[in-house]
Amino acid sequence: MGFFSFKTCDSKESIANIHSNHPNAGRTVYLLQPNGERPIQETAYQGYGDFGHVDAYAWLAKFNATDVEHLDLVKDAETLRHIGIAMTFEEPEKIKYPLKFSFNEKAVYELLAASEDCEYQGYFYHGIAI
């Protein structure tokens, strides 16, 4: 499995993983949540989609897929992850609550657009000014 990452939804900055030499590597990032729920904090993004011990695609499935209420976000993460990935690439129109990340803990989910994928996968910054 290779690295992947996202950009913050507010500042459009790359969420660099801790293995890169990017200035954002090791910077605390937050997976924002709707309805006033506390954001999920990640202090050392490893590059594989886990934020605060929550798989981003599992979170996406839990908040958007139907018939998953009985699944636990942590215990059933692998099942939810597959559902979330399928939704992202096969049925994006069904996503009411997209992934939103910010370096600002106080960012408000409802006021921001979805995060975009990072074209550098949070690691491969070779040849670009950082």
C-alpha cells in the first residue's frame, strides 16, 4: 500500500506525512466532523489514511453509507474502509458528509468545502519548492 494524503479544506495546504521533509510533516491536523462533534486530532500523520486512530475512508462510510449503523468505526474499520473507498470512486453523489481536514482545530465543518486529494501523496515533493 502506498502513501496518500489530502489538502486542508480551508488553506489548501498539503497534509504531509512524517516521513517527508515537508514543513507540514508532523504538524497537527484535524479531521473535522459535522454537527458540532469534536474534530479528530492527528499529531503525526503516517501517510496511510489514519487520523487519530480512525481510518478516513471508514469515517466517510460511517457518516454516509446506509445500513452501517451496526458497524463500529474502529472494530469494523476494514469493512467500513472498503465501503468508503467504493463510495468515493464509484458513487460520489451519495456522499453528504465529505472528508474535511484542517490545521485549525476550531474550523467549522459546515462552513468549508471538501478536502481535495494531495497530488504529492503527502510525500513525493521532489523538485517543487516547499
